[in-house]
Amino acid sequence: MSDRLTPDRDIRDPVEASDDQYSELDEHTPEDVLLVDSAAMWLSHYCGQAHSTSTIENKIHHISLFSRWCLKTEQEPQDLNSIEIERFLSDCHLAESSMRGVYTTLNLYYSHLEKADLIGKNPVTDADKTAYTGDGLKTNGDTDDLHYADASDITYMLNNLGSPKYRNEIIVQMLWQTGIRAEEAETISTDDINLENQSMTVYSSKTGRNRDVYYRRSLALMLDHWISNLRDSMTPSGESDRLLISHQHPSLSASSIQRVVRDAAGDPEDPESPQEIVATDANGSPEFRLTPHSIRSGFAVRCVKNGMDIKRLRDLLGHTSIDRTEIYLKFADDDVEDAARTYAPTSP
């Protein structure tokens, strides 16, 4: 069923909704509120539960904001990924306390769609809410809790790759050397690769622009061999121009890229594995330390520690705001403190 934006008195789908399906919703929703079909379906379910009037009114307000944004950007809620969820949060421009409410509402809404088999996976759980809710990177905003991969983590993953190993090594190395998002890696085509310049062009749905990122000669050699030789052995190679494909599909999805990283990081219960469970999401599912996003954070931390200008780092990461990039400056300050304690003269 395709989502559309209409006044609440017209939200009933004549085929799939009965006359009384939205009766609970009609009691609470002002006539000028706009809702997409799936939002109305979820709100009807939510309103039928034991919630206070103020809580229900907040949820209606939050999901109406989201519905209006979907109309403005001409997007279907069921088609959105985590990057587009982040874009919506960025476009809200509300106080942090209000943003936490919007985030929670959106998570409940998409969880409902997931349980109803209307989407494959809740995209909110992979969205980085740091810059919008004040809650920090998966935790509480303190950079001590910012989870990032280091060189030893990458070495472990490269030695623990599943099949096809060559393609999966390209995935890990590409994330580590460029700092791109999994959603961006999914969309890269072979034409986006410039082997001579050791660069690639990636599109960010958050900024709506392309940007160039750069990699080392070791990855350039791997990419050359992959594009010239190994990629063609994949069955769908002739059906797609995407850089990353599988034997079954003409493109590798962001969730598949995340799974490659998660599998390479090992079992968190294995004492030899660097993987850890660092939190649980709203549905009680584990959140892991080593993910494509923590590899991206590791890229940023390395750049800061090596003295990169924060504005250049912002451009490489594709951040819409310098404030989002500046959270990594803390790690440069740590190095200054360590150097001072190590190299400062001792008492005579």
C-alpha cells in the first residue's frame, strides 16, 4: 500500500481499512492534521492502548511533522533508510528534549511497521541521533562513550572475513580508508572509482550532494583487480554498474554491508574477539561496538590525531554541520595531554 498525505478525516483506505479502524484516532486528531496512511494505521493502534491524552497528542504531533516532511520531500516512509531518517531529524530544528520525543515516536512507528511486515528493518535503529537529540553517539553524548574502531580492530576483522573474502576485504578497507557510510558504499558504481587519482565519488542523501573521498594505493590495487577480473565472476555483474555486488543480487545493500562488518568482528562472547555489546535499542536488540559507523568514527579519530583541519574532515565525512565534526576534537586534546605528561621536563 503506497503512503499518501491527506487530512485525517480522509485517511481511510477504502480497500484495506474498515469504517471503525480509525475510530480511536478520530477522537484525538484535529481535523487539520496531515497523516500518511501507515502513520494513521500506527496511531490508531497506539491510541487504542492505555496512554494519557497528553502522550497521545505528542505522538500525533510528532508523526504529523514526519508526514509533512515526507510530502515535502516526496518520499515514501517505507522506502526510507537510516540516512534519510537522520535528514528528517536534522530538518526538524527543535529543542533537544523535543527531538528525543520525535526520535522515540519514529522508532515506535517503524517498529510497528516492521512487526506488520510492511518493511524489512526499522531504519531508526541505525540512524545516528547524536547531533539532533543530545543523547550522544548511541549513548549519552560524552565522547568517552563514542565507540570507534582502531587499527587492531581492523586487523582482526581482515583476518576473520567471510566469503567472498576479496570483496569483503574491499568493504572493510574502503570504510576504514575513506570514512564513508554503509548507505553511501551501497550506491557507488564502478564509474565512480578513479584509480589513477585514488579517489571515489560518493553521493550523500543527507546533503544531497556528491563528494570525493580518497584512499591509499593498497586499496587502489585491490579495486583494480576486483573491477577488472573478480567482479565479472559474480552472476549479476552484467546487470548492474554497482561496485559491490553478490552472486545473487546486482547490488549489495547497506544492511548486507553492516552484516559483513558484524560477522568479521566476531562473536562478542568470544574472549578473542574485539566485538562487544555496548547497549540495547528500544526493542531490546543488542547494539555492537564494531559497526560500519564505528569504523567511520575510527577514520575521523585517526584524522584528528594526525592533525587534519576540522573543516577538511567535515567535508570528507559529508557532515551538514561543523558541530557534528567537532566532537572528534576531544581526541586531539587527549594527545596533547599525553604528550605533555610524557615529554615535559621533570623536576630538577
